[in-house]
Amino acid sequence: MPMLGAFLSPHPPVLLPEVGRGREREIAATGNAMAKAAAEVARWAPEVLIISSPHTILYGDYFHIAPGRGASGSMAAFGAPQVRMETAYDVPLREEIIRCAEAAGLQAGTMGQQDPSLDHGVLIPLYFLRKAGVTCPIVRMGLSGFSALDHYRLGQCVAQAVESLGRRAVFVASGDLSHKLKADGPYGFAPEGPVFDEAVTRAMDTGSFLDFFTLDSSLCERAAECGLRSFQIMAGALDGLAVRPRLLSHEGTFGVGYGVALFPVTGRDDTRRYAAACEQIRKDRMAARRAGEDPWVRLARLSLETFLRQGRVLQALPDDLPAELTHRAAGTFVSLHKDGRLRGCIGTITPTEENVAREIVQNAVSAGTRDPRFPPVRAGELDELEYSVDVLGRPEPVDSPDRLDPKIYGVIVSYGRKRGLLLPDLEGVDTAAEQVDIARRKGGIREEDPYTLQRFKVVRHL
């Protein structure tokens, strides 16, 4: 038996009356849609729910699937400990999903559990489903730092396992949309927020799941989206299946997008297989990105690729480098991104090499191999990396955060021998206070320490 369908669910705690205490009425359309969706899922009579949640354990290089025979959780963190649920896990289905994932070359399993409790990304859709009479076991899985295509492939493994065991299954894709819809919302406003919500809800309404994979990663990051990877797994779970898409509601009352949608399966449709198209989108994006790289970025890429593929630091510089690279010295930072997420960033505040070119060579290798936040880049990842290079101007002291602007200036926070630096114009850093706080903590400097501030400008090369 293939998948019965999917339920795309937001997870705002305020949606529950026990938490909202009246405020849930401000998003009544979402609550009504959730109840309607849950009632329809109940009519499908599922034997198991597979729930993906952004708030379940997330690893950069592993899909975590909750272990054990079951779990419980409550909304105590949101002031409603009386809202408590327990659920059994479908252990055979979980093990079959893991087996299928391993056969597909995906890193997935039950290792690394930190908190067995059900998170609110699972509890909130379960709250409505239980009220509608759906009491079956679940399989609970988190997202990862893997590519959009890998999330789709995990969904395919879910569908394969469901069919192998003959389960009547529904996929529940838990996730909010943009967190940047209103200036007075908890996360502020970004122009990309409404753009993201419009694109994603259009895909929900039309059932064009390929649209979940065509959004630019920088737009998604600036929109502070929550559930896109959950939706991508859902798309894979419905691979090759015809669906009747139903967008039941979309609201942004509190500055966060809440979308509710149902996708009942109506048969098979081989035109709705998107893995090859997703891979081609990725390749086309990378080819376009590489074609547009300037000499600074090309040098960073060449430096890391030479080190990882040939085991040596680049010695002979390209002949066509601009004089700005070879005839001046400056501090530089090299940043690596993979699938829209940081993969490494190392730099120097002041020059340590004879010129900018040599500075880039050293920092590109360090960004790929010595950033303590990430495992070293593997040679097999090189074709998936995006590079940026920041060339730093001379730091100047400032006597107050009022003279900072995180979109224009980077900041250096110093106390004794401790220093923390943050580059300008970073996603999610919108105020000088946030910028100083992050840089201070990076340098191991306490808030009460009498630290000093410097600001600097950069020239960013993409």
C-alpha cells in the first residue's frame, strides 16, 4: 500500500488554547484549517504517521530518526504542562526506513539522541490529529544540513519502506514559513519574507513540489524560513504519486507564516518524480555561480581544490591576477557555503602574507580544513561549495555601538588578548547590539568585561 497522502502543518504554540489563552483567536483561520485537515486524515484511517520536524534533533551530516519504542512530551516550555501526549513508535517501519536510507547512501539512523521528548513541532499537529481520533503510532525524524535533493531522497526511502511493509501511512510535514513578515513581529521584517511565503504557498496550492527546490538559498535564509526541508522530505515521500492539492489556509498575523495544506493521493503519476530535475537545478546553479566568479573567488577555489586534490599548497599564482591582488596586502576572510549553509570561514584581521593573493591562498585552505566548527571539507564536496572572499579595510576605534552599522561595518571586540570579530552584512544580524554580542561571545569575552570596539569595512567578492 503506497502513501495515503500528506498533511503540511505549522506549529505555533499560541495556536493551542491552553497556550494562547485567547490569542489563538487571532489566527482562527489556521486553527480551523488544522482541525479540518486532521478530520480528513482521520477519514483516511492511517496505520502510521511519519512526522518530520525542524525542532527534532538536527545534525549537519546525519538524519536523526527517534529511537526507542515510544516517547512523550508536553507544552510545559510554553506555559501549558497540562498539554501532554504519549505516542508509540512504529519500530519495524523506522528500521526499514533506515535500511532503505543506508542502501541509498544516506547517513540516517537513531544515533545521537539528546532529548527523547516530543518537540512542539510534533506535538502541535498531533494535538489536532488526536482530537480528530487519529491514535496510530508514529515515526519521528529531524532535518539535516544535507542538500535539498538528499531530503527528497530520504522521503523516497520513507515511501519505499511504507510500501515494503504494506503500511497505510500519512506523512506529516511540520514547519512554519517565513519568520520575517512584519516589522513588529518577534523576528522583524525582511522583504524576502513575503516573497518566500508567496512562492511556497503557491506550490502548496498547485501541488508543484518542484518549486520547493527552485528557491534561492539566500532568499530562504533572509526570509528566516522554518519548514522548507520538511516539505522537501514530504515531496520525496509522494514521489511518483498523483495528489489533489488543497491549500486550506495561510496567515501571517504574528509576523510568522503559517500554512496548512493537504495532499491526498489519488493514484500514480510518473511525471511527478523530481529527483533528476532537482539534481539538474543544483548543477545549473553551480555552473552559473562558477561562471560569474571574479579573480578573488576563483583564486580561493583553486587554492582549496589544489590542497585537497593534490595535497599541496598552491605556489604558482595565476598569471592574470589584477594588481589589487598582487601589489597590496590586507587581511582577508574566506567563507565556504554548501547548500546555502556555512561550511567554513577563516580569516585574518591584518595581513600575514606579502599580498592579498597569498592571504587568500592560506585562508581558503584554512577555511576548508581548520575551522573548528566543522569537519574538514572532503574532496568529494568541492564541486558543491560556494565561495566568498572579504578583503578587510583598516580597523578604526569607536567609542559606542551607536557608531556601528551591521550592514556596512564589521566589528572587532577586544579585551586584553581576547578578540572576537564579526563580518558585516550577515544573515540574521540586524542590529549593532546583536553584532557586538556575537563577536564578544566568539572572543570569549564576558558582557561585564571592559572591552573596546573597532569597526572596519570590507569589499566582498562573490
